[in-house]
Amino acid sequence: MQEFAGPGALLLSATIAVTIAGAATISAQQPSPTPPTKTERTTDDQKPAESSEPSTESDPYRDTMTGDWGGTRTRWKDRGLELEFDLAGFAQGTAAGGLRHQTVLNGKFESKLKFDLEKLWGWHHWSAEAKVEYRFGAPVLTGTGALNTVNTDVTIPAAQGSIAAVTALNFTRVFSLNAKKGDEISISFGRYNTLEIQEKFFGGLGLEKFFNAAQIGPMTGLRQVPNVTNGASIDYARHGESFISFGVLDPNDTSTTVGLHHVFHDGITLAPVINIPSKWFGKDGKHSFSYTVTTKKYTPFDAIKHVIIPGPPLNPVQPQAGSYSISYVGRQFLVERSKDDGWGVFTQLSVADQDTSPVTRFVDIGLGGNGLFKRRSQDDFGIAYAYTGLSRVLKANLNLVALGNVQPRAEHQFEGFYSLHLTPWLRLTGDLQVLRPTVRRASTAVIPGARLEMIF
């Protein structure tokens, strides 16, 4: 039975209401399929016959399973409302090693709504975005003895059960500085899914590329930046790419709640980022430096989504404010056919403080992109290795009885995937993870998985 998590139902209802209002505005405008300009207006006798079939060449939805709905989606987009739908199913199991062997089947249905508020209601340079996610099926695979979650996508908005939630609802105002160069400043506020990292070689929320949380973003930052939260940001873009950004976020995760009644009640998270483009051997690259810090008080044992923290503590640990992480992320094309078409290398390096974060050292290096084979230019692929080091404070205060009276160790993780684009809207991905878990009594785990994604 579908479940809406408490106050989250109110936010879901609000999102649906905004969508209906936008659709009603579109219907009230009664646009013709091809509205004529002033110089094109003609009498009824002079009007040429209009084709009832949308042009295939100009159909922006030809890569989706349900197409343009007879031209309806294009007309709605032209009036300010764009809809995207995605359904993914996962099969994953522990074939060898770990703490126990099991196989799970689960999935996710996502709806993304984009609003051009200038077209809809005349709000110049304003836009909005909403995302509704419905997670279903078995709980995320556990029993590996590993620290990092092996399937990121099915942990949002929750790691088990059937539950729907609004994971994004935000508004953006753009101030153009130089339209020809693509220089602009944008201010955004609302609710964010912070894992929705737009990266070519990694990231992808666990839906488009790697499964494991280690390949989504630096693990050390999860203490300060929750998966879904409320906040605001300002971004300065040069040549169409983000150059400097600064975010102010609520440090509490609100994946299944609205979170507005107690926003910033426990503190704030500050997150500045600078992105520096590069050109090595004629190929594009980018280098990002970030620092996140929160005033909320934590211990290394406090829960974090995507991280299975060893515990409980044997000795009491006092919460402290000022939890921080420093990260560097690099990407470099090795084969670049055109913008965002090709493959290359990436690396993520990060450190965090010992007193509040369970993960204090993180290294991730890999290779990924699309078009490894000339005849399969759209297929995505990736291979990566990640190292996750634990806090000394956490290890020194663990109750080792639950861990077999032995200290936990650093985690080593390898993952490889290949995503076969059977059609533009149907993608089948094979994934293999090999983990040396944090828990010492767990042997090296081998975890095969598969993902089938349909874009509507």
C-alpha cells in the first residue's frame, strides 16, 4: 500500500497543486499548435491545412517511450511546463563473502516538473523545479559488512518500504550579466535533493551511472550536507558553467518530512564551491574545491543516510559543533568527440574532522563516460576504486562486542558498470561491486546487480 510520510503528504499535495495550476493556465491560454506571428496572420480562407501529426524531426520527446502525446508535451513546454518521468527496477545480491547472502528486488518511479514562470505567469527570469519520488520493493541490500550503501537510488526517500515524497521544490531567479558569453548570477531557494549532481563521469544519483554511494560524491561531506533538505544558494556562472557558488542549508535531512517548522533550528551548513575549468592536451577538464561546515552538534556515531556506522559507542562521546569537510574533485576528458560526449578520468579526494564525522579520509578514482565502442556511442560505462577511512575517535570509543571484539578497518571498494542503451528510452545496466568491508569478520563481498530504466 502506498504510504505518504506524515507532513510530507502536505508538500506532495502542494506540488501537485502547483502543477495543476500551471496546466490550468496553459489550458486557459488555448494555444494553437503553431501560433502565427503578426506578419503571418491570415484570413480563414488563406490558412493552410495544419497537419495533425507533429514533425518527427522537431519532436523533442522522440527519445521517450510515450513520445510527445500528439504534440501536447511540446505545447505545454512552449507555455512553461515540462514533464519528465523515469521508472527503474533493480536486482542485486551478495554472491560471495559479506556477512550473509541475500538477493533483493526494488525500484523507483520519479517525476520531474520544470516550470518556466515567465511563460506561465509573466515572472521575468524566474523558474521552478519539483521532483516527486516513489520508492518500492524490498529494502536496500544489507549484510555486506560495508560502510557504504551498495545501491544509492533506493535509499531516497527511504531505504525500505513503499513511500512517496517530494524531494525537490525550489525556485530560481536569474540575473544576466552577459547573455552572449553566458555570464549570469542565479539565486535559488527551496527544497533540494543534494545528490542530484550533474557529472559526466560519475554521480547520477545511482540511477544513471554507478550504484554505490562512494561514486556519487565525497563521503566525508554527508555529515554536513544531508540528502534532502531546505536552504538557499547563490551561483555565479561564466561561459554557461558554474564558477563560484555558496549554499546555506539546513543540516537536518527532511527526505520524508517538510522540515519547514524547524528549519535551521539545530544550526546551519555553509557550503562554498569554486569550479576551475582546464584544457589539457586539447581536452576539457574541470577542478572543484569545496568546504562544508555546520554549526549543528554531532558525534561520529550519529546516523547518516548511505553510511552504515559501526556502533554503539562503549564510552559516551560529547556532541561538538563545527563539523567540516574539505574536498577536491577533478575530471578530465581523454576522448572528447563534442561537448559532454566522450569519456575520461575522475578523482575525489576529501578529509573531515575526527570528532564529529565517522568518515575522515576518502579517495575515489575512476574512468567513465560514454561511447567506449564506436558502434555503441550512447552506451555509458564506468570503473572506479574508493577508499573510505574511519575516524580515530569513532574507533577508540566503539563497543567491540558487536563487532567480534576486533577493531573495524578502512573500506576498499571496486565497482564497474556498463549501461546498454537498447533504445533511447530503455537502458539495461550490469553492475559488479567487490568490497573489502569495514567489519573484519566479513570476508570480501562480491555483489552483482542489474538495473532496467525506462524513460517516459
